[in-house]
Amino acid sequence: MAGNSDYGGGTSGGSHGGGGFISDLETEALSWVIAIALVIIMIIYYALIKPIIDKIRGKKPEDEDEETDEVLRMRELRGGSPDGQKLRPIKEYGELDPGFQESALCERLSNLYVQLQTNNLKHIRRRLPMRYYITILVLSLGFLLSGYKQVSDSSAYKTSTQANRSANSDNVHDDGKLTERECRIISRDLNSMEYYGFLLSEYDSPQYIDWHEVFYNGAGLEEVKWTTAVEKAYLEKTGNREVIADLTILDAEDVKDYVKRTTGLPYAKMRNPLDWVYIKKMNIYVFEHGDTNWIECTVLSGYVEDGVYTVRYLHDNWWGDNADCEFEVCFTKNDHDYCFISNTPDLNTKGAGDYIFPDSASRNLKEADLAGLDKETLRIGRNEIYARHGRKFKDSALQSYFNSKSWYYPTDVSDSAIEKSLNQYEKNNIKFIQSYENKAPVSSATGSQSSKSSGSGSQKSASGYTNVELCKMAQDYYKRHYNYRPPIAEVDSTEGDNVTIHLYEDMGDHTATSAWYVIDRKTGRGYDDLFGDKIDLTK
């Protein structure tokens, strides 16, 4: 698959990813720079240029007053010289002028002091605007430097983003093998609403992608609003009397653009286009359904060659023909989208889905994952982590169990070396499972996987099965018949010995129901309330 240039990338088509964010940063920073530059020009003009122009024109500053009479008299006392003469002691004035009065001199000196203070304040006021200008200038320079740094940071962010998304980024080893961190990022993306649908059909070229599976829940596109007009047009097109479930409504142009972005090919070349109701006058696709097709996957490993990612993964719960196989999905990446090339099963790994905890190496398990499991099942699940690394077991029952799994390849690596090779998730989960294993009920079956391979594993008491046991049995029953385990089982109501159990998945804005079972508490038998079929949870 490596280097297939026919599917190397699609058009960007929209503001997915970080491109628009960078452009906004640069625009904002440039606006700051222009505004600050204008402020600086105004300050320079009024603080420096305008006074020079006024001086050239001979305009007298408004705060420059005529010399007062008191100042002129002082000059006379000093002898008329601008530099003045040394003032005489006050007692000499009485000798020079018999009519000299000391009180009158004090009054004049007081008036002169007040006048001098007034003139000094005027000079201070003349200098104050300049201080304001200098302060504003300093602040403006600070904002200018901040704007420049913002542009630099946005440019650095763009460079960093492009580098992180490139095939030769630091997240990839020199030999092209994806690191654990890169696998986690890709696992998150492939499990997103936008891309999970690409893993629900098998194809060796993008023309054969099943677009019904991809767009089942909208593929992350903005859906067309469900209006009375849309509903009326849909009912007229289908001939139905009413809408009984949810409607997924997509704009046809958005669908075509999405196909182009995620395959590099036009929608017209697709061999499995949408079979939804198409309303031509509104140019929309409409699909009525009340459930979900969302399935999680666990990324196991991957590598990059010539810009093409090849990622090996395992479906956590799937109903497909090769649900128990590992799959390989191939795609390229650009700044905005994944561009898918193929998704094929590795038939040599058939049976690989037969795990108790399929993703114990990629996430921390929760209480819900362990709820209802007996001691023997937990013990096998804990040792399953070691078995993935090829550990040989001294316990013959454990060794026999793992020998039956197609994914198990025993090695001669020492136990201590295997311990060191465990990642942090595996170490955490071993301790977590061990803590539950110590307090879990003893299994009714020994030497093999009990509750997951031999019926429900629950034991009926004299008064019948408990609510917890019935919920667990209902999940196991559904798993055995449909190869999918609904994550939530709740008792909805009870009427005598009859218990109504709701199996569903919480999708956030709605619940996706798998089944409604009405079960007799004493026998474990009952019927499927949706289809009316008789069921026996004990088988």
C-alpha cells in the first residue's frame, strides 16, 4: 500500500484542523501593529514636530507670560543687570533710605514669592504633556513588541503543527514504526464520530467504502435542521404516515465534499453510495433510525512508509464476518483530514478478538469492565496481559487455555524480562484486576473461562436470580447471539417474578437500545419484548 499516489490526499474543503486559527492570530497581531504605529506617529507629531513648526512660524507658546512688575523691580534692586548683583543685608536699606519700612519689604517679598511659584507651576504644566507622551510611547512600544511576539508565536505554532502531523515527526521512530503516543492519538481519532465509520466495512480501495456505515451517525458533519418542511417532504417521498425514529439529515454538498476530503476521489466514483432517501428540491439525504452503529477499536501498532500510515487494530465489539480478526487500515494525513485508502482483515489472526480485556494494554480498566466477573475469569484476564507478551505458565490449566488462542505465541523470554516490558497501563490493570479478584465470587466452572464461555456463570438461589445476576446474564446472552456486549444493563421494572431488563448504550444526547428482555426471576427464561421471541438466559 505504501506510496500509492492515487489516494495521497484530498482537498482541504473547510476549516477543519488548525489552519483557520493561525490565520486569525496573524490578522489580529497585524491589526495591533498598525494601530500602535498610528499612535506613535501622532505622539511624535504633537510632542516634537508641532512645537518646531510653531517656533518657525513665530507663534508664541500660550504659557509664556510677560515679565511681571515684581520681577522688573527685583532687577532694579539688583542694579538692572540680568545677572543681578549680590543682595545687601536688610539693615543697610535703613541707612540708604530713612523712609524704609521693613514690613513693606516683607509684603513685597511675599508677593514676589507667590508670583515666582505661579510661574514655576506654569513651567511644570508645560512639561507635563511631554511626560504623558513619553509614557504612552513606552506603553505603545510594549504593545508593539507583544504584537510581534504574537506573530512569531503563531508562526512557530504553524510550523510545530505541520511538523507534528508529518510522517517524519518525533512521534515516529527512524524505522517508521509508530510510537505508543502516536498510536494513542490515532486510536482517539479513529474512534471519533468523524472517522469510526471507515472501520466498519472491508475495502481494498476507497471506491468500495460503505458510505452508509460512515454517515450513519452524521460523520461529525453539521446536520440540516429537522423542520416541518423537511419532515413533510420525507414522508411524501417515502409514503410513510409518520416518523417513528430519529432522522439523520445531511446536505448533499457536504456529503460530496466530505467524500473528496477523506478519499481524494469524487463522490461519483464511489461504488457504494448512500442508499438514503434523497430529496432533490432540498438537495438533502435523510435516514431514519433509532440506534447507532458506533463501535470502538483498539490500535495495536503501526508504521509509516512514504507518507502512508498502516495501522493494525482490533474491534472491541463488532458483528462483522471477521470480527475476531485483527484489521489493517491504511491512510494518509494532512493538516485537516485523514485520507483513507484501505481497510482489510488479517485472516491469519482469526480468533484474535477472543480476549477478556481486549484493550488492557491501551487504557486503564474501570469497575464497569470488571463488574459481574467471577474469580476465575478475572484470573485469566489478569494473566492474559502476560500471555500477550508470550509468557509460559506453570499452571497447566492456564497454559492449556492460552494455547487454544490463535493470538498466543509462547516465548522463552524470562518472567522478569516480560515484567520490565509491560507498559504503565498493563501494570495498573494487573493491580486493579488483582484487587477485584481477591473479593470476587468463586466460579462455578474451573480450569477455563467460566462466565464468558459456559453460559452466564450465575447460580440461582432458592428465591431465584438477583437483579445483578439477571443483568449480567442478559449481557452475556446478547453477546453470545450477536457478538456484541451492550455496555449498560438495567432493571427497568419488576412485576411479581417478572423482571424487565433494558440493554443499551449511552450516546450522550440519546440512548441506543439493544434489547428489552422480560425474564422470570426463578427460571431465567422469558421473551424479547421488541421482537416477541422466547429466550433463555441460562443457555
